[in-house]
Amino acid sequence: MTVMDDYIARHEGAKAGLMRELADLVRALVPDAGEKISYGMPTFTLNGYLVAFGAFAKHIGLYPGSEGVAVVADELDRLGLKHAKGTVQFPLDHPLPRDLVTRIVEFRVTQQRAKR
């Protein structure tokens, strides 16, 4: 079990389910990403910070950085998802928008791989 799995295991129900789905999706998209806890949140790394996520009372927060949010901001607005500079909120009572998360993560991977 990884530190990320430990973080997820401390939560129940929809929180744990959404975080597990999110972590599994990122792991599948970026199998060479590192995993750690940073600032108290599960964080994926690839040539530095890739994305992080965390559990909150009514949502799961995804932290792909400001450019990671900006690249899909119009779609976030269309879907009615709350977002701010560097963060997206996924409500606990909605399914994870896997295609959207995939686009965000793929964008961040491209950014991070360009650092090599």
C-alpha cells in the first residue's frame, strides 16, 4: 500500500470512491509518475509536480496548476464545475468526468515531459 492509498483509506463512501477512481486513472495514464504526500495531499510527480488531489466535505479537489485549469476552463463552465486558479472541484454526488480529467492530466504530462 502506498502513502496515497493510505490517504484514500482514511476516507469512506463517495470520497474514497472518487479519489480511488482518480488515482487509478492517473496511474493508468502516467505509469511512471511518482507518488507522495505534499502539503497533506496525495501528489503525483513527473519531473516535478504533476497533479494533486484532496478530500473535502462536499467535493474532491484536483490541483493541476493554473495552466491545467485554463486549458479546460470553458468545458468546466459548461459542466457547471467550480474552479479557480489551479483547482477544480468534483462534487461527491456526481460521477468523475474521466474524459475531462484525462485531458487535464495529459496536458500536464506534456508540460512536465518538456522539462527534460
